[in-house]
Amino acid sequence: MKKLLAALTVALLAVSAGAAHAKDWSTVRFGVDASYAPFESKAP
């Protein structure tokens, strides 16, 4: 049981370390279906 807990802890630390060095995004883009009625308008 302790080995499983240790393995899960190591795996969690390895995954979270990658997220700490993630790129800071300055622009967020959304993809939408333009044929759907609320999204077909281009004017604000």
C-alpha cells in the first residue's frame, strides 16, 4: 500500500511540475460554428 501511495505521489509531482513551466498565454482563441445563429454575426 505504501509503495502504491509513493508511486502515485511521484506521478502527481511529475505531472504538476510540467504545468508549472507552462507558457503564459496572452491571447485566448475560441473556435465556433459560424452557421449557428448567435455566432453568425460579425459586428460587436
